[in-house]
Amino acid sequence: MEHYSRSKGTTFYAIGLSYKKADAKIRGHFSLDDASKLAVLEQAKQNGIESIVVTSTCNRTEIYGFAEHPFQLIQLLCNNTKGTVDEFQQVAYVYKNKEAIAHMFRVGSGLDSQILGDFEIISQLKVSAKLSKKHNLFNPFFERLINAVIQASKRIKTETEISSGATSVSFASVQYILNTIEKVSEKNILLFGTGKIGRNTCENLVKHTKNEHITLINRTKNKAEAIAGKFNLLVKDYAHLQEEINTSDILIVATGAQNPTVDKHCIQSTKPLLILDLSIPKNVHENVTDLEHVTLVHLDDLSQITDETLERRKAHIPVAEAIIEEIKTDFNAWLATRKFAPTIKALKHKLADFATAELDTQRKKMSDFNEAQAELISNNIIQKITNHFAHHLKDDTISTDDSLELIKKVFQLEATTDNV
């Protein structure tokens, strides 16, 4: 397949950056909040991009879309974040066509996650797809591709043990706390912010530490109360943040703000304080490390915690890859068929016209003309000829575009659009 375009001249691209080459600071420059994602979709529409999916998590920011050139998508990202094109080029990846499809499969199946087998990304992809669909930026190609990726993700979850054993950033956070803090159940823990990883960490803390001294603070108090009710936590007003930090032994920050929300001036106590910053961009200022009694650990540090669980997971990669290959092959076969279907249909009509004209001629010449038999024979011949052409077009070793053009030329077919 030469390209996957719906409208002439556009190509399917995946552009983005991830934890692999971009550190937390750079990822922070390119992170997109909900308002920025909407702005990207709006601008894409204005720029004539007809299908696009945007994802932004703590580990990656990516745009999948149809464009004449990948720079159109890169520009959309840079226009709506603090990141620059120069910065992007240093850490980014750009995939097109089959490579872009393969990349989405790996991402959605947890094989590209910072912690192998972490499947949170698939739910984020679903949300992104829903948003694009709502804004009419989601063509049948995307519909089919996202569904195929979801199917691969489900099968990998059920048919392999790649996500066995609790390992995710939130689990790694709790593991870190349990390994470094003695008598955790007696410590005062403060969760500031209601980001998804923060909430999951909180849930894991409640589950694994039996701690009854967990306090939650969020700028929007009703959000905090809804979560606190679920986990049986204490909620305090945002106005009491400094006071609560000073009575805490462990501070977990998951505010999802664009700039630091905690710095050394918030800390007046002198007792040991462990701070986990689970936000991208970083929400805790580096200057807290000026204080000797403070230990600051960021999301990226936690993700490097490898244990036997992760080693065991690696053994399941080949099976996961085989599942992806199987579903991806089905998808590519659908795509190939979809690409040449209009031409095959037009060819069938053309051959039927030849048959009709010939039957009319023979009908006039023959007194004992057998209508049913003639119809059956001509239909069978038409089917055999179109099957031969379809089989030829499915061959990966030939250029589908060149063959389509030749068929259209030889049979003088009406130009049909690639309805991908």
C-alpha cells in the first residue's frame, strides 16, 4: 500500500514524543490539557485536516492524523503547547502509513508503555477517539483502526500474563513508600490534587498500608469530597495546604497544573518529608531539595523500579506481538480491499455493460436464444474476471496505485475516490 488517504494527497501519520527520548521537563512542554486538545481539533478543522486523534498522558503526547505533510500536525502541537518545533525535532518520532498503524497497535497494547503491560493508555485512546468523533474528525479508517487496537489490547490482556502482578506508576509509588518508610500505617499522608495517577496511588495506599491518616486537598473541594467518600479519607480546604504539608510525613502531588504548585516556601517543618511528584509537567519545584529533610521523587524515577514482576512480563512479549500481527494483518487486508473496491465495482459495471450489449446483439440473431443460460454464463465470466483483478490488487509486491490507474485507463472507468 502506497498511502492510506481518504482524500487525494494526504497520508496517515503518527507524530509525537514519549518518555523514551523526552524527559519529564520536555514532556511537560508538550502536554495538552483538555482545553488545548479541543483547540488542536478546532485548528485541525480550520486547516482542512479531516481526521485526527490527539492523546496526551504523563508519558507521551501524540497526534495521529491525515495530512499532506507531518509538519501540519507538528505545527498543531506546537501552536497549543509551550513546546517549540526545534525542541520537538530533538526528541520526536514521525511514522507514516504502515509504521504509524504498527505504532498505534504497540502503544494501545501496553508494549510501548513506560512500565510494560500498563494498559491505562487504551482507555485514554478510547476517550480521544470519542472526542474526535464528536467533532466530526473521525473517518471510517480511524473507526476500524481504533477498534482493531482495542481488540488486540483485550486479547493480550486475556491470552497473556503481560499485565499480571500489580505494576503501574501508582503501584510503583506505593512500593517505593513501603520500601523506604517504616511504619507507614502510622504516618500522616497528604494527597494534593486529584489527577488519575494520584487517585490510583491513594487507592493502593489505602489497600496496602491500612493507613487511616490520609488527607486530601484539591482546589475544587467537591471533586475532593467525591474521591474522599470512595476511599474514606479526610478532606481539607485548599486554604489549609501549607498547614497540612507541615504536619505530613508523605506528600503526594498530582495536581495536573502547568506550573509548580508546591515549592520550598510551603515547607516550614523540619521533620523528614517524602514528596512524590506524580505530575507532568512537574508540579513540585526542584528547590524543595534545598531542604535537607526533604526527599523528592518524580514519576520518572518511580518508573525505573524494575522487579521480578516486570522480568516475568517480558516473557509474554512474543505472544503479544503475534496477536498484534494477526489483527494488524486483518486490518491491512480490509484497508487494501477498501482502497480498490470502488474500481472493482466500476469494472464489474463496465463488463456488465459489455455483456448486455453482446446479449442484445445475439438475441436479435438467434431465434432459439436461451436467455437464462446466456445470463448465467456471462455473469460467471464477469465474476471470474473481477476476482482475478481483485486477487492481483491484493498482492503486496505490486503497487496498488499503479495497477488501479492502469485498470481505469484500459477499461476507461470513471475516476473513483479512495474512500478510506
